Amino acid sequence: MSEILGYRQLPAETIELINGIKQNANDLGVLFDVLGENSTVDKRWLAIAKTDLQKAFMVLVRAVARPDGF
């Protein structure tokens, strides 16, 4: 069995929660693709929003996974 360094063994319920978070992130990514194709959307603010939301989803995963390390 492989393990991720710094992470505890994750129960099925936790894995399901993390997969739900990742699915929501992927769904939101589709919206960013659509907005990126729209010429009236400010691309700078879109990029900032995308980066901030990517960070937020990573933090959500970390909150659920509760890694042991830094």
C-alpha cells in the first residue's frame, strides 16, 4: 500500500469528501473556461479569481485531509 508523506491513512468517508471538493473545483473550472472565451470579461481579474479559488479548494482539501506536516 502506498502512502502520501505527511498524511494519515484516510477513511472512505474522508476520501469521498475530498473527491466531492475536487469535483466541485473541476465544475467551476468549466465556468472559467467559458468566461475566458468571452471578450467582455476582464482577463486579469478572471486570472486572479481563478488563482484565489484554486487556493481555496486546496485549503478545503487540506482541512478535510488534516495532514500531519507543514
